[in-house]
Amino acid sequence: MENLEEKLRKTAELIKNSSRIVAFTGAGVSVESGIPPFRGENGLWSKYDPGFLDIHYFLQHPKESWQLIKEIFYDFFGKAVPNEAHFALAALEQSGYLQSIITQNIDNLHQEAGSKKVYEFHGNSRNLICQQCSRYYPIKKIDLNTLPPRCPNCNAVLKPDFVFFGEAIPEPANTNSHDEALKADVFILIGTTGEIMPASLIPYEAKRNNKKIVEINVTPSRYTHTITDIFLDGKATVVMQALVDAVIGKKQ
């Protein structure tokens, strides 16, 4: 059985010899930034009923929904900063190796780390959208001390610009993500369990089109024994930094 060092060497060579590389990230890439996953033993849904993020509940009970949204996504998650895995992905993009990131995360940390081409499959928590006039507002410009927050233009309730249960995946992120799965030579999965539909289907789509699948995870996922070609077991920060060192070289 190959050790991690040998698998990292093989992955680095694969990256260097590929023409188009795409990363597909899940909650695991942000765990080391202090953002817990939604599912699992210590996930958010073990502490909160996810019903407050159902779009129908939100429309009928915006104040109650917003009380938990503010507590979780803005008071708590809002303090998170990018970690070494986010910076490593940005470095691969800046060096010309990584063409894009498809992320299931809504935390904006890839962009804060410097990544430019990010397809947000589930939207982004850093913006709010008006339910009536469809205007967008950066969260920093909206006062959350009075809930629910209302549109400065028409006074309708504002909603975070990420996907609630019962909502469709936004365009063009949906189409672009599937297109990237078809165009990539190498598909790098980072910190995703493969349990969230329909996002979980994208890596399978890549594999059906003969793409090489590299997976970085602390534990095996639904992909590991089905479509993964190289499994790099470890924390995203450690493995991604080692991979960048192998591909680009260590910082002086």
C-alpha cells in the first residue's frame, strides 16, 4: 500500500501533466477555519432543526428563521477566516495549474483567500437578496439588530443569497459546475462526503467522462471506494500545502 508521500508525488505529477484541473470542495475544507459541517456527529444539524432553512418556513416565519440565521451564519460563521487549504488552492490558480473551484460552501472563504474563478453551487452568505424587488445588498451594509432585515428600497424581507431547502440550484453556477466536470482532466475533491444532493452527482459525472479523481479527506467518503483514483488521507490544510509544495515548490 502506498504511503501519503508517494501518493502526493503521483498527484503532483498528474497535476503538472494535465491541461485542466478543477477542485470540488465541501464543508471539510472550512472545518479548520472554525466552521463545522452540517451533518455528522458534531454537525450543525445535531444541534439545530434544519427546518428553519426551509424556504416555505422562512416565507411564513421570517423573524423566527432569521434569529437562527443570524446566530449561526453571521454571529458565529462571520468570524471565520481562510485557512491554508484555501490559500493553497488560490496559489494553484495563480500559478496556472487550477482552472476553477466548484464549492458547496457558502462562506466566501475561497474568494477571501484570493481565488478568482469560484462557482458557488449553493450561493453565498455574504449577500442578501430582496424577496420582492430582487435587489442585492452586501451583508456588511445591512443592520441585523432588527429582524427580519428589510430592503432599503421596498421594505420587503431580505433573504441570504444561499440555497434554502426547497429552492433550486442557482444559475449560472449550476450549468457552469456541470460544464467544468466535463472539461477537466483532473477533478480534486476536498472535504466532501458525497451526501448532499444534487451537488454529490457532479464528481460522478466527471468520472463517467474518464476524468482522474483525486480525493483529500480525513475519512473515506462515498466517493473513496467507487470513483476515487488517488485518496490522500489527512487534513485539508496539511495535504493541500504539501501538494502545493510538490507542484510549485516551497516558499523561500
